[in-house]
Amino acid sequence: MLNLPLDSHSVKCVERVDYAIGASLLASREFVEDVGLMNEEYFLYYEELDWSIQGEKKGWGTFNCNKCSVLHKQGKTTQTGERYKNAKNLEIEKLKYVNLIKLYKNYFPNIVVIAQFKILAKALLTLFKMRFSESKMIFNALIESHKK
């Protein structure tokens, strides 16, 4: 992903996108100096979306270079995903839910309840599937994010 001024259509291989994907991201020095570094409140999940929103507020756009390709082994660093369900990884995965609510509270406070209901639905689904550890983690994420 590239962060460029909003009028940047001079580069032939770019298309405008809503937000950057942190697995493959390129930002100019000017962008970083203007917008600042990524918010450290978000660890691992949603920091690039927060950064994109901050950039948009300052007149920067986010673009995708459609002639580039990147191989990203999703879940490899955190060892999350269906085949890695253990207590340590569930704590890492909990950050997805906590940070999503944090993002909504920061930028979309009037509709944060939508994110909370989506997460509640996920918790109930995992409970229904008898994945009790995962369900407990999601409920704990809801409780934790409600306290903050």
C-alpha cells in the first residue's frame, strides 16, 4: 500500500483503496512527518486502519499498486488460526476484538454497538460450536473493551 497525496494519479499502477494492509505497506517520509507514527494503542490489529484514517484527515490517500505482489503467510507470526488454538494464541487473537472496539470508539462512537453485537454473535457462535476456550476469550475481550 502506498500513502500519497489525494491527487496522486500520476503513477500508472495505482488504484485508490480505503485503507492500507499492514502486511505490505509503504509510506513516504512526508506522510510519516505529517501524520506521525502508527498509534501504539493498537498492537497487532487495526493499527494500519487507524493510520489510514489519520492520513485521510490530513489530506493523504491510500493507494494499491496493482502491479506488485506480496506473499503473506497470514497467522504465521502469531500462530493464530484454526490449527493453532491454544491459550497463548487465544490471548493474541483477543487483540482483534479489543482493537476493533477501540477503533470504533475512537472514530465511530455512535455505532460502536454494531461492532459489539458482531463480536457477541461470534462469541455465541463459538459457544454453540462448543469451542469453549475461544468463546470465553471473545466474551473476555468484550468485557475488557467495555471497561476502557
